[in-house]
Amino acid sequence: EKSEMAIAYMNGQEVLEEDYDETYEPTQEEVLEYCKVLGLNPDEEKDLLYIAKEGIKAPLPEGWKPVNDGKGNIYYFNFSTGQSVWEHPCDEFYRKLLHQERDKKRNRAGKASSASALRMDP
């Protein structure tokens, strides 16, 4: 018996279902590619690579679906709000997280150098 998947169309464009697998582990190549999307330098910021891995594994937020525009391009449409974007809706969240973690690192480094400067004073 053959099971057929229902295909939804919106204005002649195919609405896709996200194939989410919570056990999925991205390849090193996928992580490096997503580092470019986030603006993360994988050579200098190895301690922040976990952000890229999380971002790749993130499911679409509630209401969002991927849509094939009929020309092979994928964009994301929110059926609750009517918003559409070319980037995965979570990309901006992970960019902000990256900036927050960089700020924390800078603050810790600043405090550490201030503390060592204080200790060095006679």
C-alpha cells in the first residue's frame, strides 16, 4: 500500500513541512557554513562554535513553514502573521546570542586585566 503525502500550495508555491530531527548532529562543513551566516570566525572563536551548532539544529518557531517559490528557492512564511523572510527565522536570534556572548567575553577580559593591573600596583 502506497501512502501519499498531501502537498499544500499557496499561490502556486509549494508549502513544505520541516523535517525536524532532534538527534541530528550537523557536519563540520555545515557548522563552518553557518558560521559565515552568523559572522562567527571559527578559527578565532572556537569557544563560540556551540552557537552555530545550536542554530543549525533549531526548529522553526511556531507558525513558520518553509515554502518553495517554484524556482527552487526556499523562503519562510509565518501563517500566523503573514510575514515572510528569506533567512531562517532563528538566524537573527543566534546572531544576537553571538553578540551577547562576545560582550560577556570582553567584559570578563576587561575585568581580568583591571584586576591584574590593580594587583601590580605597588
